[in-house]
Amino acid sequence: MATTTAAQKRAQEKMAYDAFVAACPSRKLLDRISNKWVTLILAALGSLEVDEGCAGGPRSMRYSELSRLLAGVSQKMLTQTLRSLERDGLVTRTVTPTVPVTVTYELTDLGLSLHEMMRGIKAWAETHMDDVLANRDTYDGRVA
């Protein structure tokens, strides 16, 4: 009987991830990253909007900047979402000992790898919102 090393076992488990299987841990990750606040935070941290002719790359942002940018997010939800992103390794939190303390958030390499898709989803939603609203009206007219 051949023995399996820990590295081989991890590789086998990684290959076995299948989100269509109910017990797959990737389902919880999909649930987390499909949250609207996660999408918007990753999009915000991933790049600057075009400003004065300069498209910026990834940057760090202070908590207050994120709070202002994400209209409608509560302090509790923003804090919980940032903590979960930090726990998953998508965001780093840096505390600078100033008066008052400065806390900044920045995407990790793992977070950057997800950023483009999230930015694309945000852009798709903004571009196609009129189509979706028209389809909803048509559907609701048929169903009513």
C-alpha cells in the first residue's frame, strides 16, 4: 500500500473542489465574494477611477474613504466585510500609530486576482441596468 504525503493529500483535495457538490468549502467562498459590499470594496480598492486623465492602479484606502465611497453601507457592515476579507487573505489592514490612529486597507495579491472580475461585474450591472429593468416590467406585466 502506497503512502500519501501531506502535500500530495492537499493537492488531491484541491483538485476535488467542486462547487456543485453540497459539502464543498468553495460554496462558502462563493457566498462571501458574491456579496454586494465585497464586490464594491474590491472594485474600490483595486483601482482609481479615471481622474484628471490618470487611470490609477491598486491603492490603499482609509476606512473613512471607503465609507464615503460606498453610499448606504453601515459602519457595522463595512467593518464586518473588511474583517472577512482580511481573514480570507484578500485585504490587508495596516495600522499607523498617529493621533488619531490611521487605518488603511489594501488588496493583497490574492485580492488583486479577484479584482478584475469584480470590477467587470460592477461595470456589467451599470451598463445593463436599463435592460434588466425593462425585462422586469415586461415579466411583471405578463404575471400580473
